[in-house]
Amino acid sequence: MSNLELKGGILEMIATINDRAALEELKVLVTNFAGSHTQGDDYWDELSGTEQSELEAAIRESDNESNLVSHEEVMKKYSKWLEK
């Protein structure tokens, strides 16, 4: 089944609903769902200036290999929290 067919089926189901309260509830659900699943969301603008600056600094620091920690070192240091 293609995405288009799936969307059409969903629209057909919605078209059969006549209860106003149910439609309003469905609208809220779809709005919330669509908002959290939109492709290309960019949360950069939601960060404060301080958060943006700190993130940019961290990215620059990661370019320097001497600042990196190997996976093995991290696993060794934090293994006690990973054990069940």
C-alpha cells in the first residue's frame, strides 16, 4: 500500500465521522501528531543565544582530536551504571 493509498483510507474513515465533539478531539490529536512528525524540523531557533553559543563551541572543540574520548574509555568509566 502506498503512502497516497494510506492517506486516502484515513481520509475516508474521517469522512464517516459526524459527531462534532469527536471531530474536534480528532483535530487536536492530528494537530499534535503532525506537529511532532513534520520533516525538516529545526529547533535551532528555539534555543536561547547562550545555548546556541555553547553548542557551536562544543562543535568547534570536537574538531580537535585531543578533546575526543574513545568509546572504549567511556564504556570503561560508566560501565557500572550500564550493568543490570
